[in-house]
Amino acid sequence: MIDVYVNYLAVVVAAVANMALGFVWYGPLFGKKWMSLMGKTSADIDAQKTKSPMWKGYAIAFAGSLVMAFVLSHFLTFASFYTDSSGIAAGLMVGFWSWLGFVAPVTLGSVLWEGKSWNLWILVNGYYLVSALIMGSILALWM
């Protein structure tokens, strides 16, 4: 039987890392590109800020990050047992396969059915992939 141990501090750190990556990814790195691909302007973003308090969006996003880190920690436990691997290699493997199996296929709908561009899909999925790799690595190193 697999003994599932969750390091809750690692889960919180992984979630914070995810939020920090999002801040950098959709800010200084690719913020302008993302806005362009979304067809938004700075005025649109400012108008959105007045409609709904930003802290609510960040709080919900952080809760989602916590859930993602918690689930990844369980995936990591199972993968470590199944593949007899540990450390950063296990974290990267779990991050990659979780992204490839769950995130990438689901987000294809934005291109196929919502008319979003492949460039936007690549930009958004680049973030999700890097995030899953970082979170998996943090969780694996603190396992």
C-alpha cells in the first residue's frame, strides 16, 4: 500500500511560486503579447479592475493554485512509487505528464471551439507547462 504523505508547507510554497510565475509571465515577460492576442488594451484591463476587486481574482487564483499543488503532490507520491523515482526528476516527470495529459488537451477547446489563436494557446500553455514543472519540482524536493 502506498503511504500518501503531503508536505503542506511545500504545497503552499508551490502555490506561491505558481502565482509569482503568473505575475512575471503575464506581466513583464509576455503581458503585452497576451493582451494583443486577447484583443485587449490597457484601457480594457483598467476597466476590468474597476468592475471587480482584483483581490478576489487573486484569492480565487491562489485557491486554484493550492488545489493544483495538493493534487500534484498526490500524483508525485503515486508516480514515485510506480516509477521508483524521486527528487527533481520525479517532479519534472509529474509536472510534464500532468500538463500533457490534463491541461494541454482541455485547453485545445479555446482554439477549436472559441476561435482563439494557436499563438495564444502556446503562450498560455507555456505558462501552464512551466508552472507544472516548477510546482512538481518544489513538491518533489520537499517530499
